[in-house]
Amino acid sequence: MTPLARARCHLKAHPMTLDAAVAVVVLVCMLASSFIEPHGKQAVNWSLRSPDPLSLVTITVSAAALVFRRRAPRAVLAVTGVCSVVESVTGDPRAPVAMSAVIALYTVASTTDRPTTWRVGLLTMTVLTGASMLAGPLPWYAQDNLAIFAWTGIGATAGDAVRSRRAVVRAIRERAERAERTREEEARRRVAEERLRIARDLHDVVAHHIALVNVQAGVAAHVMDKRPDQAKEALAHVREASRSALSELRATVGLLRQSGDPEAPTEPAPGLDRLDELAGTFRNAGLPVEVARADHGTTLPAAVDLAAYRVIQEALTNVQKHAGATARAEVSVVRVGPHIEVTVLDDGTGDQPAPTDGNGNGNGSGNGGGHGLLGMRERVGALRGTLTTGPRYGGGYRVHAILPVKTRSRAPEDTA
């Protein structure tokens, strides 16, 4: 750090030191002005004039008051103004004391608002100039009287300009800090949304594949002794389901990789093009699933495609887990105007107790329960779609999602 920078930091930390230095400089200038005869034959003659004791007192008091100009600017202006008036009326005025009043007026203008600066500046200008013109020994049109008028106006104007500049700099700094806070909050919000999305994906993947593994493992254990071929087939399905679960988990958790991490996942997110494969895994697990599609080859945005796939996956997983051993499921995907409608029906009896939907409401097959329902609602809601779930008349359960074919903003796509 340079000596100038160190001195500047010291003055900022101790502003009264700067004020004391200003007061000393002003005192020296006023004392010098009180001895100078500016209108003599010579340019400067130190021998033709000497101040009286009252002038020395007013000079000293007005200069000493400047030490406190930051703490009490208006009080300092009042003291210096009174000293200037006394010097103008009783002494031989050549505006030496008015110098301290001009600096005090500058301080007031730089620390207050513009209307106050106008009122205080006009009052100070009027009082000092009027006292010099009307009560002073010099003619009213004397150059010294006009100098008081000019310097008080300059002091008020300079103080107001400095105050305006400080306000502009402060506003720019506040805007920059606010923008930085906004960027940080936006980054935190996006991180939270990404974590929520990944948590939904993890729940869907794990719940689906663990349910299939559980069913196939039970089948293998049941037929291991009597029908080993069927047990081998069931174990093959367990291996396939576990491999698929690991692959999807790797792809999902891979979204958390940082730039530069090795082996970033490149597999695209699942969509309705894998609906037949999804239904096949459930058929292999013993759940009859019928699929009907009337979407006429509609190309969906990635977020909508993924949400529709996850809704079907979660609904079928709940059917498998809660609807009973004899349940059947029907899946339909239909294009209706600007929307795609996904419906999953089952005719289960709900032999197992179903989880609640978070509000204490149970259901027959459990499709509306637990985190699965919350995940489906969040996915569909993020895309500005609607999701309805509830028991069917005569038994079973219905999950119905309406998703827009075209999303209206990018934000939902990012959070889906």
C-alpha cells in the first residue's frame, strides 16, 4: 500500500483528524488575510494593517468550531456565521472570518437534502451579505461584500454537488449488492429445484425396480423346488430389473457430477417411447398390463415426455404393490387438442393397507399415497398440468394426468 493510500485509510478511520487539519489551514489563511492590505500600492503589504483583538478572537473561535463540523454541522454553521457577522459589523471586514462560514455551509449542504441546502444557503447568504452591506464600514457595493455573496453561493453549490455524487455512488453500490444477492438467491433456488427433481427421479426409479425385484424374488422362492425352470426365469427378471435400476440410478445421480468429472452420463431420460418396455417389465412381474395409445405420433417436449413416463411408472408400481394379486392395469395415452392425457386404471381390491396421501386419506390400491402421489403432483404441477386420482366406482383406482403438449415457459421444463 502506498503512503497516500495509507494516509487516506487513516483519515477515513479518524475523520476528526482531517477536520482538525482543515481548521488549522483555515486559521492560518484567515490570520494571513487579516494582516494583508490587498488594496495598497504594492501587491501585498504586511505592514499597513494589523487585526484588533476582537478580530483575532472571532478568527480563532470560528476556526476552532470547524473541528466539530461533521458532528454538528448546523451548530458549527451558526457559530461561524455569528463570528462572521460580528467581524463584518465591528472590524475592518475583508471577509477573512467568512471563510470558515463558507466551509461550514459546504459541510451542511453535503450532509443534508437539497431543500434544506436551499433554505440554509439562502439564509446564510442573506445574513452575511446583508450584514456586510448594511452595517459594515465599507460601501454596500464594495468588492469585499460581493465576495461574501459569491463564496457563500459557491459553498452551498459545491456541498450539494458532493452530496448528489455520494448519493449516486451509494445507489450504484446498493444496486450492485442487490444484484449479487439476487444472483446468489437464484443459484440457491436452482440448486434446491435440481435436488427436488433428482429426489423425485430417485424415488420413482427405486420404488419401481425394488417392487419388481421383490415380486420376482418371491416367485423364485415359491417355485424353486417344484419348477426350477420358472425360478430361473424369475431370477433372470430380478437380475434384469436390478441392472436397469442401477443404470437409471447411475444416470440420475450422474446429474450431480461437476464439470471435469469423468464418465458423465449420456443416456437420455426415459419417455413414452419406452412405454412398451415399461409395461413388459410389469407383465414379467405378474401384473397384466394393457396399453392403448392414441397420441398420433405426437412429439412431446422432454420435460412432458419424462413426466408422463414417470406418472405411468409410479401408478403401475403402486398397483403392483397395493392392488392385490389378481389386479389388472390399463394404460392409455391420448392426444386431446393441446394436451396429452395419461390414464392408468386398475381393478384391484386393495388387500394390503394403503398409505395415505399426506392429508390422512387412504385409498383402495394405494396409488394416491405417500411420496409417489406428491412426486406425481409436483411433476404435473410444474408443467402447468392437472392430476386427479381417486377410487373407481365398483373397485379399483384411477390416475389421470393432463399435460400440455407445448410448455409455456422454460422454468417448468427445468424443474420437471
